[in-house]
Amino acid sequence: MQDWLSPHEWQAVLLSLKVAIWATVVTLPLGIWVAYILSRKEFAGKQILNGIVHLPLILPPVVTGYLLLLTFGTRGWLGAWLQDFGIVFAFRWTGAALAAGVMAFPLMVRAIRLSFDAVDPKLEQAAATLGASRIWVFATVTLPMILPGIITGTILAFAKAMGEFGATITFVSNIPGQTQTLPTAIYTFLQVPGGETSAFRLVLISVTIALGALILSELLARRVAKRVSGS
């Protein structure tokens, strides 16, 4: 593939994979926790939390990127504080991962929450009456049953992170080798004469990765579901 792609294109592919992997891995524990409390807990402000989690799905991505810039930019209320500890997101690949993670988070939470909703709480209660702790019940009863949802949510989030554009270019700009991912590289190639061929190659890679992720998600979820049900 290195012969097929130019160094510039190859760099964008590798950076996109790096950004998507980090965005997915870092947000997964938070996604499971948020999906759990949205599915199983009743508390004041639950609908507000639900709305905030899903807000990136309906907000224009540019707005989400601008809000990230106001929050995590070097002059943002949180970014300025983090900068004192050497943590900087703006105009760096870590910021691209943050933007991708925020945009992919609702898809991850939604898939995992549906799995939590499908688990009969009586099974967990029965395990608890036998003296099992909450952590043990979750690890041995709940987690295996929601595993298909976790797999689906994780892969969907990865695919979404790979394709993130609006929030990324607003928050971390489009710097080759630093923040230029597949979508922003395609945008760049389409802006220059003669860049259509490079853009088309990257489009093919994007479609292949997205389609592969969806197929893999479906296959893994079905296999795990069969194993859990024992059929």
C-alpha cells in the first residue's frame, strides 16, 4: 500500500488510525459507565445528562468543535489549566482524538445502553441474593450479556472517529503530519488542481474501513450473542 499511496496520503491514513484507536479506547470505560447509569439509575437531571451525551449527534459538528476550542483551547477555561501540567489538545493529534471521541461517544453509549436495557434485572438480583458483590455480579452476569452491545458500540465508534471532519478541523485545524486525518486530507486534495486522484484513493480507503467495521461489528456481535445464549 505504501507504493500505491504517496507519503502524504500514507501519513493521513496512519494518523487517522491512531486518532480513531485512541478515541475509542479512552472513551470505552466512560461509555460503559454512562450507558449503565442511563439504563439502570433514576436520578435528578437524568434527562439532561442523556441530552448532553447525545448532543453531538444533532449539533452541527462545527459547533461541537468550537465548543471544544472554547473549553480545551490554550485559552479555554479547562485547556489553560491543563496546559500548566503539560497537557495540550489544541492543534495537536491528541485534540483530534478528543474531537473524534466526543463525536463518536453517543453512538457508543446508545449501543451499550440498549444491551443494558435487554438484560433482565431479576438475573442480577438472583445472583446478588446468593451473596455475590455488585462487581462480581456485573463481571459474571451483566458483562457477558452486554458484550455484543459493547462490541457493536466500540466498532461503530471507531468507524465514526475515522470519519470525523467538522469538529476536528474546527478544533485542531488541518495540519499535515499533525492533525490532518483522512477526511481533512480528502478535503485538502479536493481544493488543489490535480488532487482528485489522491482524494479518490483516500475515499476508497475510508469506504473500505467503514464497511469493514460494520461487517465485523455484525459478525462479532452475532458470534458473541450465540456463545452467551449457549446455542
